Amino acid sequence: MAKNLPLQEITAVQSVILEDDKDLLLILDQTLLPNEKKYLELRKAEDVWDAIYHLKVRGAPAIGIAAAYGIYIEAKKSGTEEYEEFCKDFKKIKNYLASSRPTAVNLFWALDRMEQVIFKHKESSIELIIKALKQEADNIKQEDEKVCESIGEYVLTLLKPEWGLLTHCNAGTIATARYGTALAPIYIGNSRGYNFKVYADETRPLLQGARLTAWELQEAGIDVTLICDNMASIVMKEGKIQAVLVGCDRVAANGDAANKIGTSGVAILAKHYNIPFYVCAPTSTIDMNTKNGDDIKIEQRAGEEITEKWYEKPMAPKSVKVYNPCFDVTDNKLITAIITEKGILYPPFDKSLTELYSNK
Ligand code: MRU
């Protein structure tokens, strides 16, 4: 049964908070969840880079928000009054933060937005530019909240009360400014009595489904059942799943969608069992400059995440070869719809995505 709390309260946990008067950024350390809810204090670009790289802050929109504030806290420290010098320093920090993770386009999107502020204020004082950078980072965060709420409302029109929903990884409140993308319709629906039954894939190897999604939904009083990744097929076969909802890290111009490793396998299963597969993605996740999924850079991570990270003792023979791609690409043919804050896109996605941008 859903907890009788207002939606705003259920989704109130914040993953990125600027403490401007203390010149720092607070990050909810997602690597410690669900056992510990602790905020880290980030004071410099290196701290922000480390938090993103180590997934202390994670989820495409939250990474973008953290990077934008990372730019601001560094810019605040600038001693120069010279625009050219300020720009040079900015570029260095921008490139550095951009190197933290390669797949989620929101990181680059947010950094580009911050850069545009500098270009726009070419004639202004450095003091004013820094103020404008803060405003832009605030805008990125505030807009994301509205965007996620809108995605939630659109996705909800595709769902019916009492449905069983499967989700992979974590595309919830803590992956965004609020509400999440794939979890937004679940929160909104449950506040309206939809009583969804959610199945959360554990999401090997970093267990975002087990540690984060199951935690978020349980905290919200939503009916959530945790399954291992290799159990998705059986719950689908048993008729427990009426729709799959996933988030996304980058949508290419043809609708191919990169998301957490294992997502494409879930999409293949959903096709087999004739279950709709919905990709929930803000427009900040759409990259029209990437033609198709083959052009999306897939992050590779340390093998230790698979063999040791969550275990007391190693769970694989010492020095075994490990392949650890962090994301995979779901072929657009497997996607029933892509839902953005602007509405629901149906195949053929090359056409619907082009239309979305030509109507801007
Ligand atoms: O490696 P992660 O945990 O950052 O991967 C996150 C995902 O794959 C999410 O599904 C995606 O970023 C969407 S978050 C709204």
C-alpha cells in the first residue's frame, strides 16, 4: 500500500545541494545507500570529478546538475578580472569534468549550457559572470524537476491502475532533481491510488536496482519486489509485468537508447512477451548529433566491480579476465515509445525526433 504522504514529501530527498554561503556542494553519497544516508562536502572540481566517476552522484540528470555546480564553485574561486583568462580557466575545468564519465550526454549538455553563459556575458564583469553561472546551474536543477514531473504525467497516460511494472537500474528521485524519469509515473500514479506493483532488477554489478530503486520505492511505501537480473524473464512469463519503464543516458537521432548494462536484454525479453517497453528520457538526454547507437561511447569500468566490490571475499578466481561495460544500447526497434517532457514519441523515431526538434 502506498504511504499516505504527499508526493512532494515522498520525493523530497535531494542528491545535489548547493551551500553557497559555505562555498560547497553537498552530494548524497549513493554508494553508501541503503545502509547509510550521508552527504559529502565537495569543495573543488577534483571532488566533483571523483564523486561522478565513483558514482557517489549518478544518474544522467544528477550528473549534469553536479557538474554545473562544480563549474560554479570553481569559478567563484577565480582571482582574475580578465575575461580571456577566466575563459581559459573555465575551459580547463569544463574539459576536466567532462572526462569523468563518457556515456550520459546530460553531463556534456549541462557543461555546454554553462559555457554559453560565459559567451553571452562577454562584455560583463567577472563578478557578474559568476553570478550568472550560479543562476544557470540553479536553472538546470529547477528545470529538471519540472521536466521529470512532466515525463511522469505523460507516462502515466500509458499505464493502468494495479499494473505490474518492471524497471532496471535507478531512474528515480536521487538520479535527478526530483521524481526521477522512469520512477516519476510510479510516484505520481501511486499518489493517485494506482497501486502499481513494481519489480526492480537488482542491476549487476553495481546494484543500483537493489540498493537505490528498491530503497527509494520502499521508503515511499510503494509495493516493490526485488529480483535478480536473470529473473526478468520468469516474471514476464508469469504475467506479472504489464509494462517496462527505464531511464536513459543518451538517445541517438534514430531512437537507439543507451542505458544501464542489461537494459537491452530486458527490451528483447519484453518484445518476446509482447510487453510495452518505454524509455523515459528528458530532452537533455537526446543527442541529435549522435546518428545511432554505434556512435555512443560505452563506458568501461574496473573488473573489480564484478569480482569483489560488494563481497567480503573475492567472488571470482584471482586475475580472471573481466569485461565490464557499464551501459548497453537498446535498438530503437525494441522501443515502444520514448517519453520526454514534451510528449510521447512513437516509431519511426528518426522521424518523431526530427519533428520534435523542428517544432522547437
Ligand atoms: O551508472 P549509472 O548508475 O549512472 O547509470 C544510470 C542509468 O543508467 C540510469 O538509468 C540513467 O542515467 C537515467 S537516470 C534518470
